[in-house]
Amino acid sequence: MYDQDGDGTISREEMGTIFSAISAMNAKIDANGNPVFDDSLESRVNEIFDKLDADGNGEISKEEFIQGAAEDKIIIEAFSFYDGFV
């Protein structure tokens, strides 16, 4: 779901894209009909990505994701922006 290019890993950019899409579904809408994003979205993506990227190679493997999620429930919550996502 998050691995958009099908290479078997999640890049920082892929994580940012999915977080932006999820945030847009729950964002407030401005007067022009555009979503208003939380200013801290990028910092949250970076924080979570850095926690999951255990070997520091700039990609999150399936194993790293599973291990990180098992160790930190906040990671699961971060991917659960709305009911039914996970």
C-alpha cells in the first residue's frame, strides 16, 4: 500500500505522499476548497521514518516496518489517521 514504486521498500518520499493523502482526507478546508495541512506534517513524517529506518539506508523494509510498529504503538496510530485505515 505504501510502496508506490513496487521496489519492496518505503522511501521517505513515499511515506510523505501517503501521510499527505491521509491528512488531506481529514484536513480542514479553506475558503477556496483546498485542504489546510498541519504545519508539523513533514516533521512527523521525518520522525516516524527515522524511527523505522533502523539501518539508516534511507528506505524502510517490510521487516523494519513490522519491527518498528511492534516496538512503538505511536507508529501504528500515525498510520491510522481515520477509522478503518489499519
